[in-house]
Amino acid sequence: MTEEDKRTQAWIGDAVLALYAREWILQQPGIPREARSDTFKQLTANQFLATIGEPTAVEAEIGRHYQDGGLPAAYAHIEAVLIPPFQKQQANRKKAPGSYRKK
């Protein structure tokens, strides 16, 4: 795979991840409206993706799943690979002093 192919797949993967993130956030009862934007940024940020792998490669993998099997395949990949570490990271954030806590 050329670097250009990888970047093209990553561009598609980035768009799929953004759509998934918005839908996922809306389905989470524990995320208040005022925290949606921050949660979206955290889930799609290169800083988070780097905890999984090289961000462009992570997005390219999402893009390949999308191209091979459409949204269901890409979403299943995101749910299996990205969501568990993201939820763990979010739980750790809530425990941290000064973090947002729903009252």
C-alpha cells in the first residue's frame, strides 16, 4: 500500500469515525449535553488514536473496514478496538481531581 493509499483510506476512516462518534455520544445517557463536544473531540483526537496505534494507520484501518463491509463493518471495528480503551480513559478522567462530575 502506498502512502497516498493509506492517507486516502485514513481520510475516509476519519469521516466514518466522526459519524460513529456522534451517533455513539447521542446514545450514551451518562454524557450530558454540555459535554458532547468535548467527548467528540476526545474520541476522535489524534492524541487518543495514538494510544491505539499511529493515528493515520488507525483511521486507515477504519477506512478499509468501511470499504470492505460498509458502515456495519467499520462500526464493529470501532466498537471492538476503540471504544473499550476510550471508555476506560473516560472512567479514569472522572476519577481525576478537577474533572467534570455529573451532580
